[in-house]
Amino acid sequence: MRQINLEDITKLTKKAVIKINYNLNNSLVSLIQKAKEKETSVLSKSILSDILENQEIAKEGNIPLCQDTGVVVVLLEIGNQVSYNGNIYDAINEGVRLGYKEGYLRKSMVTHPFNRVNTKDNTPAIIHTKIIQGDKIIMKIAAKGGGSENMSKVTMLTPTEGIEGVKKLVLDTIFNAGGRPCPPLIVGIGIGGNFEKSALLAKEAIFRDLDDSSEDVIIKKLEDDLYNEINDLGVGPMGVGGDTTCLAVKINYHPMHIASLPVAINIQCHSARHTEVIL
């Protein structure tokens, strides 16, 4: 068994939450640059230029990309040959606490649905845990903004609605969201499992590499079709119209009950802030 020091988890989490709030991934910047080159709307092209300029200012000035510095979401994978003393969730939350304090990041978490008292340190993080083979711990860490999350949706379709039903649901959701989730978007879709599994699949989808595609032929075609059809909606950057409503569509799927077709849509704004840490 490999022994892990939970202080290292805290340090790496702190570093990660600051890093992702100050810097966009290079592959995402490249996608936005390509979208700007293809955009035919003058206003939309200008907005994409502003997004690119904003990320340069944030990177150079070590300041947040957006005033909404998000809820911290961690996809935690723990190797079955790893051991540690203490509570790994506490170690992650301490890293979040320190990162949001030392990085001067906005604290957005509240304790209760109705009294809305701020926790004042952006904890607790939302943590999803898997046990994997090996002697490593993998943390996929995101800062997920409220605006795009609020436009997300879980719906229980019937199997007879099929691919066309999924398409209609996704296109209606994106069109009705308009500019509120700050497009251009990355659209994560989870199909199958059950109610809660589909939502987790959709969340995991937005962590995927931007240049990958599904290995399943049917799902890959659906990703490609939805990418084109979403951009044909004309919502455009920040909802002002144009050719660029989404930058990527990622679909994850899982086996399901014969009577069910659960579909979850997790919308990610253009400021897609996540990273991967491996110990």
C-alpha cells in the first residue's frame, strides 16, 4: 500500500482552485480563437475578442476570470492500493478554504436553501468519489459558476422518444437559456442510468478533453449533430446572435431500465475552469 499525506491533498487543492480561476485551458482558448475567425457577425466577433482579452488580463494580473468564482466540484478517484490517515474530504475542503482566501476569490456557498447564510470560505466542495485500480489519487477539480448551472436540466424521457427526443430537449434547453449561461457554451449531456446517474454523467462530460469524441459510433454522431444544430440556433456569444453558440458537445452514457430514457444537460459557460491533479 502507498501512504498518502493528506497535507499534500490540501496543498494541491489550494493551488488548483486558484489556478483554474485565473487561467483558461490553452485548448479552450484555441477553440475560442477559431470560433472568432469563423464568426460572421461583427458584434459576436467583438464579444469573442473581449473574452480572449479578458483571459489575457486575468492571466497576466493574477485575477479571477469572472466575478462568479464558482462552486468547487471534485471528481475524486482513489486507488485501491492507497492509504492515508484522516478524512480526505476534510483535506480537500481545507484546500478550497485556503485557496479561496489566499486567492481573493468570491465565496459563493450558503449553508441553507432558505436562510442563505454564506459559509464565508466557499466550502463545502461537491465531491464525487470512485475507487479505481492502482496506487494513485486523481482529482479532477472545477469551479462551476451559478449562471450556467442554473440553466441545466434533468428530464425523464420515454424510450420511444429516442434520439430525436434527446435532440429536441437539448436544443429547446439551449435556445430558452439564451444569453443567461454566458455562451459560447460547452454542453455536457448524460444519457441513461437513472435520475441521479444521468446528472453525474453530464457533469463528468464537461470535464472531458475538448478535442476528444465518444468512442461509440452512435453517440459520436449525436455529439457532432448537436454541435452543428446548437450553433444553427443563432443564440450566439452572450446571446446577441451569431454563429457561435457552443464550442463543444460531450455525451456520456450508461445502461438503463427498459422503461426509462433519463437525459441530463449540464451547461458550462465559456469560462470552463477545471484541471486534473494526480498524486
